[in-house]
Amino acid sequence: MRIQLAATIRKYDKKNFPKDILAGIIIMAVSIPIAMGYAQIAGLPAVYGLYGSIFPILIFALCSTSPQFIFGVDAAPAALIGSALVGLGIESGSSEAIAAVPVLTFFVAVWLLAFYFMKAGKLVNYISAPVMGGFITGICTTIILMQVPKLMGGTAGVGELIELVEHIGQTKVNLPSLILGGISLLILLVSKKVMPKFPMAVLLMAAGAVMTKFFPVREWGIQTLSAVEPGLPQFVIPDIRMLPMKEVVTISLSVAVVIMAETLLAENNFAQKNGYRMNDNQEIFAFSMGNFLAAFTGCCPINGSVSRTAMGEQYQSKTQLTGIIAGLSMLVLLLCGTGFIGYLPIPMLTAIVISALLGATEFELAARLLKVSRTEFFIFLGAFFGVLMLGTINGVLIGIILSFTEMIIRTAKPSRCFLGIQPGHRHFRDLKESHQIHAIEGVLIYRFSSNLFFANVQMLKRDIEDNIKEDTKAVILDASAIGSMDITAADQLEMLYQGLKKRGICFYITEHIADLNEQMRKLGLGHIIEEGSARRTIHIALKDMGYERPYPLEGGVDNKQRSASRKRADNRVQEFVWAFGSETEDAIERQIVAQIEQLKKTGDVEKLLHGSWSHMEELDEDEWLEHLEEHLKEIVNISGKDERTLAMRLEEHRREVHERIAKEHPELAERFKERRHALDEHLKERRPEVYALVEDLREKRTSGKI
């Protein structure tokens, strides 16, 4: 468990320096209202939020392996500590609260250090992308709802969705505040689209301070941040005797779990999105060190901040130098620039925070999941609404439970199929792949694509038993995808084996890894191996039955050896249909549109004739050319070539394709003619003017005029 300090700023690339400096200053500035607000939620005077934005941030930056994540006083721990003080009967903002909060923070740090030694960071490996996305989106949405009342001239909300919505509804709207906050948010969102690298947040804060200085902003009801006395925090030793140890341990454990889960999830989300790796366990150590320093400076527990990290990402922060700059600039501010704080309008600063949080949401992931996997989409929603409705830790637990449930459901219904052979070929393929694939006479060959365990073994048994026929002599299980089995699966496999044996049907398990044989022996299935029913390949199992190549196929289908040329013809599968399935037409159109865009740059019409798939089969080429004809006028306009000449070139290329088929694969020539007629009818319907031109060219070629 070796700790590597300053991991992200070793071998520093100087070109990142301006971006890291700018991002650090912006993060310091937006931390002012956030940290002060959350410190008050935690039951401390507002200035303690700024204290927590110096030394804890610096130590985290030195210990972290994440190049972009920022530590700071944040919502979830602050809310938990604030509610804990209420439960302990301690008044918020009192001297008792100022003494009690560091004690809780200290024990949070102790728990996090214990998690580090237990290597609890591995737990994040069991959390899927939909859970991460739903979690981070739920956190962002929660914080946005907390901040919305401040846009309206009110105070930040606390709690979950219902409490936050109620608080928004009860907030008395100050129109100047709403206008200022709304315009600021609109400017930030537009500038993010139009000029994403411009530091609009800094400009807005400067403009807000100037406006407060020269206009009666406070008289309009627009709140500004409270003035702060200059000076650095005093180091204190938490008095662990002032609170009951039972309550301290329970409260601090729950806060530590929230910090670990929330921050690790958020860090991994940013890591996946931006393509870098980090050490989860060292991150927990960094959390612990940051919270020890927070405790010794009298602050509440510190957490990873999604809003500040999103702000750093917006301004292209590259390393933890950003966090160091943020901490040092906050230190300078507390020493000699606190007067500036009192001029910052709260609605404008709130707009900056909301803008950053909107950029960190993962709603686009939800839209993608809805298209590809409804199950994972609902997992995303479960984590999202879990955080929104029940809080951080409950949202994570709901998401994890849903992830494991989905994994069990998926492995309980794996891909599986029955196998056969294409006449004249050696390889076994799915019978449903093509009408040219035929089952071997009297043999059931079944492929099961998952490890065998209690939840899916009944499916294997049912599939095999339901497909046995009167003439079935053997069942061969292709276990190439079975790496393990549990005792329930072994017992059920034994029942299947004995049942088939009583019916005079041989059973073979084949193609599996050697380790599965070892497992079978331990699970009491060693006799299957000893009786010769575990064979290395399907071919060996068939040979054991007395079947030699070429194997007899069902229905008396001829299975004589084919020539190499005939095999190529048999294997002809349209590449686009194979690759894109039901989306073939759209895929061809997208390819052609992309090629036409390339034509604008290169002017190479010849390349357009073949597309980007350099080894396209003849039937695919014909399909490609038919789609090209539909874009004939567009190609003519771009290339400057004569429409008739280009149409003639397309038709000439099609004739070459037909001649190749007639010469190399005469058995496909008639099929090609039928297909050509169908494509012509399609062209006639979609582009009648192009079809008329092509037909005219064909007639003239037939009559010898061209």
C-alpha cells in the first residue's frame, strides 16, 4: 500500500500551466459561496467553509491520483452533520457546535483511514456505468434544486426531492434577483456552446462586484455574500470527550461511507469519461488526510465536489495543480482580499454553480441506454431517483442492488443455440444463421454461452429435452463458454445425463477448458469423464459415435466436399447485412453521405464507387451503386462532372460486377439478375428521373449507340 505523492504533477507538461492556473482561480472563486453556504448547513459560521477550502484541498491534491477531481466542503456531509447536531440537541452556529463538529470530522477521517487499510476501494469495481451515471446525475440534480431558491433571492434548500421542491415553492421571489440570476445562467450556457474556452465565470464575478460597488444592488433586494474578517484558521485539537462516543462512532461511520461512496463513484465517472486510470484505494487515503486537516482547522467533513470538478473540466484543468492553486489562492484571499467577498451577488454566483452542474449530468447516457438496453436504463433511473428521493447512500445501495439483479437476470438467460454444418464445410454454426446450415442426422449439438449455476441450469435442461426427437442418438453440449459450474448445476447436469442414458441417448460435454474437468470431479461428475463423455472437441465426440466426415445431414442433404470456389460462393453473406442487420439501409446511406463529404475535399469520384469497405462482395457493390444513383445529382454538383458521363460510369461499373459474378460464380448469376430487377424498381420509385437516364443508357448500349 505504497503512497505516491503528487502523482498527477510529476513530469508536468508546461503547456497545461495556464489552463490549470485559470481553472484553480475560478474554482477558488466559485467555492466562496458554496463553501460558506454548506458550512452554515453543517452548523458552523460561514467563514469555516473558507477555512475548509485551504489545507484539506492542498493535502488532497498532493495525495490524489485523479488528475482533475477537486475536494471541498460539500452538500452531503454538511447536511448529515447538520442533522446530527439537531439530534444531539446542539444549536447551529453556537460555540458548542464549533467544538463538536471537529470531533465528528476527526472520527470520519479515522473511519476513512480504516477503509484504506481494508482496501475498500475495490468495492467500486462492482458498480456499473448506469449506476455511476444515475448517481452522479442524481447528485447534480439535488444540488441544483438546493441552489434554485438562491436564484430567486432566497436561501439554499436541504433534504431530498420533496423537501427541496417544497422549499422552492415557499421561497418568496425577488424579481431583480431572479432576473440577474436568470440572465447570468443564460449567458453562461450560451457561452459554453459558442466559446467554451472563454472564462465567462470570472468575467461575470468581476461584473457582479463592479455592479454592487456602483449600483444600489442591496436596495433592490439582491443578496451579496457576507463580509469575512481577514485571517487564517487556528489549528485546534478536537476534544473527543465532549460527545457520547456511541453517537460519535455511528454518525461518523455513516458520513465516512457517504464520502467514500459518493466521491469514488464521481471520480470513477470522470475517469471513465476522460480516459484515465486512478488508484481507488489511494483516493480513500487522500479523503482521510483531507478530513484530518479539516478536523484540526475546526471544519466540517470534506467531500469530493462534483460542481467544482465540473467547473475545472469546463476550463480544461489537467492536473491537481488546479487544486493546489485553488487552495493557495483561497489562502491569499483570506489574508488580504476578504473585502472583495462582500461585493459578490449571490444569484450570479449561484448561476455559475448551476451551469457547472448541468454540464456534469449524464442524461445523454440515459437516452443512449433507453435505445440499447431498457434494463440498464431502469438501473440508471433507480440510482437517479434513489439519490433524489432517498439521499446519497440509499441511492447508491439501490443502484448496486439493481446492478446485481440485472447481472443475475442476464446470466440466467444467456445466448444459446443449436449447431449444424453447411454442406461441404467443417465448422459448426448456428442453425438459425442461414437456411444453408443443417443439423447432423441423429445428433443434437447445443451451445450454451454462460457459466452454469443455479439460475440458468434449468434453461439448459429444458432446451435440450424439448428438442430431442425420436431418432436422436446423441446430445453434444458445446461448453466452450462454460468456465465454471456450481453444485446445483452439477446436480442438474447429472440428472440430465442419467435421464438421457436411460433413453439410450449418448451425452457428451465438449470444447471446454481443462479446469472445468477438475471442477466436475470435485462436484461428483468425475464418472462422466471416466465414461468417455467429456471430449475435447465436437469432432472427437462425433468420431466416438462412429461418425466420420463428411457427416450425414438431416433430410439427406448432400454433404460432399466443396471446391474452394464453391465454398466462397456458399459463404457469401452481404457484409452490410451481416454488420448492420435491420439498419442496413440507413448504414449504407450514412456511409455514402460520409463519402460524399470526403468527395468535397478530394474530388476522387473513383473512391466513391467502392466506399470505405475495400473488399466489398459483388452483391454489396451492386447495392452500394444503387444507393449512389439516388445521390447522382448531388455528386454531379460537387464533382463538376457531366451527369450523363457519371451515370454511364456507374452503369459500367455495375456491368463489370455482373461479369465477375457470371465468370466466378455462375450459380449466383440468375439470383443477381432477379435482385437487379428489384433494385431497379426501388430506384424507379425513389428517383424516377435517374432511373429514366439509366434505362436510356442501357438501351443505347444494347443498340450499339454507345
